[in-house]
Amino acid sequence: MKISDSANLVIDKGKIADYLLNANSVDGKPKAEFFFANGITLQEPIVLETLLIEQARTSDYIKTQPTVFGLKYIFETELLFPNGKKHLIRSVWIEDKTENVIKFVTAYKISL
């Protein structure tokens, strides 16, 4: 099933530059190394942002989960990276009813 209001998808710029692409962060380092190895750069974080928004906008989510913060959406689909390789990526989004937006939480490669 797709998100009903995909027009309201939001990714905080800090989530990309300060988290997913931060090789100095304990939590972000493995993710940053993966994304860098697949052609994502700090100079053009919009490339990763675009991939993640397209995933949430065009793919079916695999499950939802109610949380105290709002309804969580989880996606798992193959994404084509700038280096020409495809990888199965899980992204997590959460619906924020107070702001009427669906916010990006995290993304990472799924190892099979």
C-alpha cells in the first residue's frame, strides 16, 4: 500500500548531512561508508534525498507501526545508485500529525 499523502514527505537536511553521510558519527559511519561507496557525496546530498523521497512516494510500504510519535511507515525496495548498482534499502518514515507531514527517520542497506 502507498502513503496516501506523499506530497507531505519531509527530510530534514541534518538527517542526510549530519547522520547518513557523517563518517565521524558512531551511528552514521557504516551508513556513510555504504552511501559513499555507491556514488553518494557530501557535495550533492540532494541525490540521496531524491532517491529516498522517490522510494516513499512510488513504492508500497511493507508495514506500519503505531508509535507514541505517530504512525511509522517502513519501505524496502531496490534503489539504483549513481554508480549503477542496485541495493535493497529500508527507509523509515513517521507521520507527524501535529505538523501534518511525514518525516524521514532513517535508511540503510538490507543485507540478505
